[in-house]
Amino acid sequence: MVFEMLTMCIKPMSFLNLLRRTIHTTMNTTWKFATIFQIYFLVSVLCTDLKKENPFRMSKVNAVWHKGQKVLKEKRLSDLYADLQVQDRREVDLKLRKTEGVDNEGLFEAQVRKEMAVILDRYGLTRHFPGENYSGSPGYQPNENGSLPLNIRDNRLKDLLNKAQIEGFSDAEMSLLHEEMHHHQEKMDEYEQLRAEYEQLEGKIDNSVENIDDQTDTYARMSDVKKEMKAKHKEVQESLKTTEDRVKNPGVHEIFQDPRVYHLWALAQKAEMDENELSSIKTELEHFERRIKKAEYMSGKVRSLEEKLQSGQDVNPADQASWREKADFQNRKVEKYHNDLKLRIQRKFDEL
């Protein structure tokens, strides 16, 4: 029966009709509703995995996901997926409200469109949707504290930001990068102000012999400004190098390194868990990542023994079989733990 349900992933009404018929003939009324919900939830999650090309219900959200898969990498792609999980629900809600005629003034629609615009900006995808009228875009906002969007004027910073947006940077990394770029831009502005003052002082200089004594203060100020410019220029260069190093070495400050674990963490952060729930999930994910490393070590040991055998070296068959058994066992545990965590986090999304 479950297999037949899975074949109906793209036909939810057919699936529900089949489920109702089966439950009606096999179970009393008390448990019918609960069982329908439990089985539907399980199969819907499995269906999502089977339909990875279109994991979301709304076509516009899937379009953003498809583009993100082409231009983003690893952790940044996981962050996008988590944001789109929430956005997909908002888009579905908007569609229902339009159908029921409860958003006549269009206020909710404007809010949903603004939220999509924020996502497109955050991941550098806005330019890929020129035909969409996502108005009210506030620019990239890595923080939720109401800080103003970054106004980058230095082309070198723009290049670094674009690279970071497609290189797999998480929201935490982008937030830190945003802060560093803000400080760098401030240093650049201070340097430009000093240069403008120096040029203004130069314009006041009268090179005639009779006026030299009257311009002592101007020459003294020009000397001071020149020293300040030199020191500020050094600060600007050091600041730029720090920012470049951060973009060239992404992931150094990330909590999780394994893509599977980070993907779950990105989803958990968007599932509106309270502080205790999120802390608990984080602890479990840390344990999960340790399990993954253990399984990878054992799998590596198996590969090493196989390579030795293929190169003609002596390998104890019992040792090889033992390591293969251990590796298979650990990999099964990792897969089971991964599926359990994924289902638990998905349930939190369903509660939103």
C-alpha cells in the first residue's frame, strides 16, 4: 500500500482517496483520523525526498530553488533551502487568502513579496529574476536587529560580497562579513575625507615669496593631514586583507562541517524552536557529526585494506571482514539517525 501511495506523490487527492478506502476497511472510527494523519505525514516526507527537483508546493519558490542550485554551494544552499521552506508556507497562505478574498487591500501580499525580495537579495539571486516585481527590497539584511543595509561603494568589496554569496557562506558568516565590510567602508570614507581636506589646503597655498610667512599654519596642517592619510591608508589595506582572507577561507567559524549536519541545523534555525529545543537539537547534531566521522573513519579503513589487497599486499581476511562489518553497521546507524532527526525537524515546520 505504501508503495502505491508513493507513486501518487504528485497526485495528493488520489493518495487521500486511496488512504481513506484502506483505513475505512481496516480500522474502527476512533483511530481513523489519527492514523490517516500519521501515514500522510510519513509519506509526504518521503515524497519530498523523491521529488528533490521540486521540493516546494509553489512554482515560484521552486524556480528560486532551481536557480540557487546552479549558483550557490553547500552550506549557503542549505541556508536557502531553509528560508524557502518558510517562504513556501507564506506563499501557500497568500494563495488561500486570495481564493477566500480576505486580502482585498493587498497588504499581506505586499509583505510576502517583500519577504521573497529579501531572500533573493540575501543570496544574490535578484538579477536572475528581472521580470518579477519584487518591490520594496531592502538589500541584504544578515541581521534581524533592524540595522540599515550596507552601502558598498568600493568595487573590490562588491566583488568579494558577490563571491561570498555563491561560495557557501552561511547567514552567520555573511553577518560577520557584512560587519567587516561596514568597518572597511568607514575607513575608506575617513581616508577620502582626509584627502579632500589636503586638496582643499593645497588650493589655499600662495607660492608668492611675500606670503610664505602668513601660511605657516596651513603648511603645518598639510603635514599633519599627510601623516594621517598615510596611517589611514595602512588601516584600509589591512582591513581589505582581513576581508579578503575571510572570503578565501570560508567555513572556519562554522559550528558544523558535514553538509548533512549543517543542512539540518539550517532547517532547525528556521523552524521557530524555543531556546531549549534549539539547544537540544544542536547537541544532538554535534553527536550526529561525531558519529559521521566515526563511520567515515571505518569506511576509510575498509578502502585502505581493499587497496592493499589490490596492490598485492597481504591482508588478513578476518580483519577485512571485521572492518567491513563495523563500517556497514556504523553507516546504517548514521542513516537511521539522519532520518530520525530530519523527521523531527520537519514536524516542527509542520507546526508553523
